[in-house]
Amino acid sequence: MIIRLLPIYRCYTTAARRPNYLGKTVDLDHFLQRKKAIALWRSIVRGCKKIEDKSTKQDTLKFAREEFRRNKDVEDITQIRYLTSTGKMEWETMEKYIEGL
């Protein structure tokens, strides 16, 4: 009777890595600005529901969508702050116009 011994390999674990599908890690400032940008987007979408004219509603949503897509890759925190504050001011002006209709 022959007994074969299987070789025993030492297994070392590697350091845990972050999954690629999660994207890169952002710092606190970027996280907070992202939260503000999402809040602005949601307020725009909610406000567009108040517009009665269908073509105006579609044009407003299309414009907002294109602006957000155009600036989605901006990583400079001061530029992000500028864009969100400018977008918020523009939307507040537009809301006053919508309420006046």
C-alpha cells in the first residue's frame, strides 16, 4: 500500500482591496458637495412637476440634465461649490417665474 501525501502549500492572504465597482473614495468636502448637488437636482425635478406647459417642463428638465451631465466630471472642490451655488440661484429665479405663471 502506497500512501501519497499531498504537498501542503502555505497560503498567505493579501491585504483586502476595495471593489472596483464602488469607485474611488472621496473626502468629506466632496461628499458634502455631492449631497448638495443631489439635493439641488431633486428640487429641480420636483419644481418642474409644477410647470403646467408640457414643452416648457421638458425643456427645463432637458436643460438641467444637460448641465449636470456636462459638469459631472468636475473634481475641483471650489468649482463644484461655484456650480452648485450658481445652479441654486438660477433655480430660485426660475421658481419665482414658475410661481408667477
